[in-house]
Amino acid sequence: MNRRIAVVCAAIIMLSATSGRVIADDAGSAYKQSMEKMNADMQKGMDPDATKAWARMMIAHHQGAIDMSRIVLRETKDPTIRRMAEKSTEEQQTEIKQLREWLSKHDK
């Protein structure tokens, strides 16, 4: 799973560079910090019940996507990437809400 996350993050960074400017070093640090937080939070979601573990880990994963989208929105002027990051943020927030609602009903 960590390899997939790294590939997605690398793709976001590469796409952001399509606007003709290089992402500042501080954005790279911000991506790294967001990935480390996401990975740690996903580990906290582990549970013997595969369904509950998946829901908890996906909340952390989606929050990581939101955090990375916020970073690119701060850094890029590329309209395509901005639209994608804004859409991703909106969709991830909706799914986090749905997962939390599911957990509130099933995590007893």
C-alpha cells in the first residue's frame, strides 16, 4: 500500500510541474509530512475486523489526499490541477463523512 501512496504523490508533484514552474522545496517537505501523518494514522486504524479496519484506514487515506490537495492548491496556478485538487477534496470529504457515519453505527 505504501508504494501506491508514493506513486500517487509523485504523480501529483509531476502534474503540478506542468504549469512550467518547479514546486518549491517547502512543498516537498509538506508532501512528506502529510504522507508520514497519513501513514501513521492508517496504522492506528488497524483492527481485527477487516471491515472496520478498512473504514478507519480509508478515513486517514482520504484525509491524506485532502492534505496533499491543499498543498498543491497553495503552490500551483495550473487550472487543470487546481480543478482536480478541488474535486478530489470535495469527494474525499464526502467519503470521510460517509465512513464516519458507518463507523458510528457499527463500531460498538
